[in-house]
Amino acid sequence: MRNSATVRPGLLWVTPALLFFGLFGLAPVAVVGYLSLTSWDGIGTPQWVGLANWSALPGDGQVRGGLTVTLTLTALCWATQTPLALAFGVWAAGPQRVRAVVSAVFFLPLLLSTAAIALVWKALLDPSFGIPSQVSEWFALSHSNVLGDSTLALYAIVLILLWQFLPFHMLLYQAAARQVPRSLHEAAELDGASGLQRFLHITVPQLRHTIIASSVLMLVGSMTYFETVLLLTGGGPGNATRILPLHMYNQGFVSFQMGYASAIAVLLVVLGTGLSLAVVRVTGYSRMTSQREGM
């Protein structure tokens, strides 16, 4: 007779996680999906309008413009955060004496709220009293309003997001780099490979799954940069930084078109999920092949 202590409970193990995900993950999405088919001002009873909100999305120039800005911001954040997080993470996994102190300083943004970070940077970039005004005086520049420039504002937001989220992704790469077998580097070093060659041909391939996971987190996170943009630029100047989540907020809590805002919210969910699944599909991450073949 089998010992009852060795019997695995199976589905019972994941039931709490499934309940939690269903209650706080799937249920809100289902409610928002229903609201996207209604007309609601947030106070009265939602009125069923079918696909009216969805049919209005393609003709909304703010939606098209917001989608373009959102995808641009996502691409810029990935292009800046990924190589720097990879480089700093691998460096922090090394034996350097100062790495603990430097890593602690790098991780400070993780202790601050997004709103606090946005307000601090807004003060630092103030055109009258901030860093740009000082730099313009030193170099005799005539322009110091970075957040008020339709070209520079988006890049300023990218740099602020880089400063805020680089430590998190750096931590992922640091943990993964410590799992790379030291024997691979020793063998390559004996064969005459330089440090750069070992990094490109050993470390980076071994961190392939981490790069993909980090990229997926960036894609999903790009749909949640709302408060940073709201506090820094409010979507301006003009519509230069009006990302889709900000347009959703304005429609729901400024214009009180909750049904239409819900349709935009579902669009964001579909967009984030689609991008994530595309990355997983194209990179083969779903197969999770071993990174230590031949060891």
C-alpha cells in the first residue's frame, strides 16, 4: 500500500494560485470586456451599445497616434535597457570588490515609487531652475525646455524609464550570469579567447532565455508607463508623448466615457499579450531547450 505522505495532491497544489489569478487577473479583464460593449459615464447604469465603441476605434486619430507613440516608446526602452542591463548584470556577477557597493547604488530606484521618480525628474528637468537651464548657460545654448520640446520629450522619458527599470533587469541578468558554468570560460580562455569573445560567444548564448524573459517583461511593462508620462508631460507637448494608456485615462476619467475607455483597455491587453506571445513564438522560448547541452 502506498504511503499517503508520498502521494502528490496534484491540482490541489495550484488551486490557491488559480483562484488568485482568476479573481485578480481574469475577472477584471472580463468586467472591462463587458464595459467595452456599453456606454457608461461611471455613475449610472451601463447601457448596452454592442460594438459601437469598437467600431469607433479605427476612426479615432488619438488611438492611432497613441498606438504609434506607445510602440515607439516600447522599442526605444527595449533598445536602451537590454544591452545596458545585460552588460551591468554580467559585470555585477563578477568577483570585483566594488560590485556590491555599485549594485546597491544602482538598485536605489527600485525603492522609490514611480510617481516620486517622475516628480523628482520633472524638477530636475525644469527649464528655469533644473539641469537643462544650467547646461544651457555653460554651453551658451538657447534651448533648455526638454520636456516642452516635441522631439526631446519622448527621449527624456526613455532615459528616465531607463534609470528607473535598469536595476530590475540588471538583477535578472546578474542572477542568470552566476549560473553560467565557469568551466566554459576556463576552456575558452585556454583556447586563447579574449574577454569580449567569451562574453559574446559564451555568456550571451547562455543568457538567451533570460534575454527573452526580460524582453517580454519590457513589452508588458510598456503598457504601464502611464503615470510617468502623465506627471512629466501630460501627453504633451501637443500629442508627442500621448501614449495609448494616457488616452484611455483621459477618455475614462476626464471625458467620463468609461465604455470607450474600456475598449481601449482591452486593446492594450490584446496588444501586450500578442507581442509577448509573438516573442515567445519567434524565439522558441516556449520549448525551453537546455542551455547546458554537452555539459
